[in-house]
Amino acid sequence: YFIEGHVPIEAINKLLKEQPADNIIALMGQFASDNRATKVDLGVGVYKNQSGVTPIMGAVKKAQALLLESQVSKSYVGLLGNLNFVQSMKNLILSDSLRSENFVGAQAPGGTGSLHQMFLLLRAANPNITVWISNPTWPNHPSMLRHLGIEFRYYRYFSEETGSTDFDGMMSDLAEAKCNDVILLHGCCHNPTGANLSVGEWDSISQLCLKNEIIPLVDLAYQGFGDGLEEDVLGLRRMAGLVPELIIAASCSKNFGLYRDRVGVALYLNEDKKVLSLTSDNLKSVNRLTYSFPPDWGATVVSTILNDSGLRADWNEEVQDIRSSITHLRLGLRDALKRATNSDRFAFLGEHKGMFSRLGLTKGQVDLLRKDHAIYMVGDSRINIAGLNEKSVNVLANAVAKIL
Ligand code: LMR
């Protein structure tokens, strides 16, 4: 096929279309090619320590060492992946919820992989499904849905004026969701706004799902980065006790620092054993048709940590340290911006949780920060607080004051 003179690529050229760039991924490339020594990366959601390194967690290192010693085979595990991992993740996420035994699940490559497999499952169950997503949301939500040909609509979520959630707007938009539609919710630490629902608001959404037979799908990518491993899933756990059917797509990228190892879990809760068995079979099938077997290493590292009391205690402490450091930087940035701008305009930062907040700057101002100050953030002015350090907090605050 590749003999000289034969140009198969021409045929491909005619068929392929240019793809829109993902803003977050494009920014990673732009940052990498910037030669300025003072550059600051507040783009992609990755935790960095004070030296700018995304470290491998101590518990992960120890679990990896144990596995290197004890693992005797690299043969296939199964289409649903490591079931011990799936069970342990279910316990981590839902341990207190009423119906948490009535579930099935599959290991998947990262939170994105878990979402993808659940989207495939939903589309197979109902090709006319509509998925409701928050406005704004993680840009890959609409992109993946568009790619899979699944209809989606936005619900209001965030008020630019108050810098917090617009719960009334959200509920009034979701009142239009039809029976069997899906609501995609962020489990905690909303991406990109950092503004979150209260437990009471989670309850109201659960009641709406119950009343109008809407299926909640919860994307949980930052458990432990907001208020705590338990606290961050209080609303979700209550939801699990209230609604008849619940889907969760969870990621271990952030809270286990396993970004590149692609570790995630897709869970489906229901009391009906027949539906559970059918769902499990379908999860096996979508895995088989997508990549056959999910990658084992990272998931087995996570299940090793979660099932060893010493490693789990180490991990808990490390998550707590990351969370304290993010909160410290977040409050430090709020105070530095107050000093630099002589205003309370950025006080909302103190109310937000997790890695992200949006500064509320225009696209032009974001461009200026990049061009004149080598500070990189997503075009909607989302910053990754976990990418800051003691020094860059002030660099950012002073630069923002200059461009305002
Ligand atoms: C982010 O929003 O920056 C992270 O979730 C990483 C990603 O894949 O976009």
C-alpha cells in the first residue's frame, strides 16, 4: 500500500475535516513553547507543589513497589477491569448511602473514559436522549456529546454578578427536562467555576429527578479537594439514597495524582437486579467494542491503597495536604487581589472550592495576561489555583491589577 507513487493520504485528506481545538489542551501546547523564564501555567487542572512539580504521591510509590514485587502475571483481567478496584471506589464514593450495595460498575481509563462509556450506554438505551449540562461546564462535556451525536442542552448554573451558583435559574431550566433525560452534575469542585451546590440543593435536584423521572449522571473528578473526602460527596450520597437510578463517572487523576495512568470508574445504581445485570453486560460490551480491557496498573495501585490501612492513612494525609495547600493559595490570592486592586471584586474566590475559579476577566484581558505577563489561563479566565505558589500569587494579583 505504501509503494512509491501511491498516495493514500490524499484520500484521507479529502475525508477528514479540521477539528476544533480543545481550549485546555491547546493552552498546554502554547505554554510549552513559551520561552520566557517567568511564565506561569494556570491552565490544565493539575496539582503542583511549591517547586512546580506534580509529585507522585508517597502512598502511590509504596503501592507501586509492593505491586512490582507481588504481581505475577500481566494476563487479561476481565472486561470490567479490576472488580476489587470497582468495589473499593464505590465504597470511597458512596459508603454511607442507603442503596450503595445495589450497583454495577466498570473500570475505565480516567474520568473521561468513564463518562464516555456511560454516554455510549445511555445512547444505546435511548438514541433520543437529551443530556442537560451546566452553563458553563468542562469543555469536553459538550465536545464529547457532540462527537457521539447525543443531543444536549444547557442549564443555568453560575451568576457572573454574584460569583456564585444561580440555583433558581438552574431549577427553572431543569423543569423543562423530560422523562428519561439525563442531568449531568459535577459531584464537587465545579469545573470551571469552583461554585458548588449545598446539600439542600442536591436534595431539591434529587426530588426533581424523582418527580420527573430524570436520570442524574454525576461527574466526580475532585473528591477530597474541596472540604474533605467525605464532605465533598455528602450531596451525592444523599442523592444515592433518594433517586431510583444514578450514574457516576469518577476519576482518580487528581486525588491519587495518577493523571497519565488513566484511572476511573463508571458506576450505575439501581435496585432492580435484572436492570443491573443487563447494565453490567452492556458495560462489558461497550468496553469490548471500545478498547476491550481497561488498563490495569493504575487501578490496581488505587485498590492496593484503599485496602491497606497504612497506605490508606498515608494517602488520606496527602490528600489533606493538597487540599490545605489549595485553600491556602486560594485565600492568599483573594487577599493579594484585594491589596493589588484595592477592591473586594475578587472576594468570591474565598467562597469557591477545589482547583478552579473564574476570575471574571474578558477574553482580551486573558490574552493580555498571556502576551504581556506570560500568565496562562483558559480563555474564560478559569485559573488552576493548584498551579500557583507563594510567589506567583502576587505576580498574578499585580498583573491582574495592571490589566484591569
Ligand atoms: C481540566 O479541566 O483542566 C482537567 O479536567 C484536565 C482535562 O482533561 O481537561
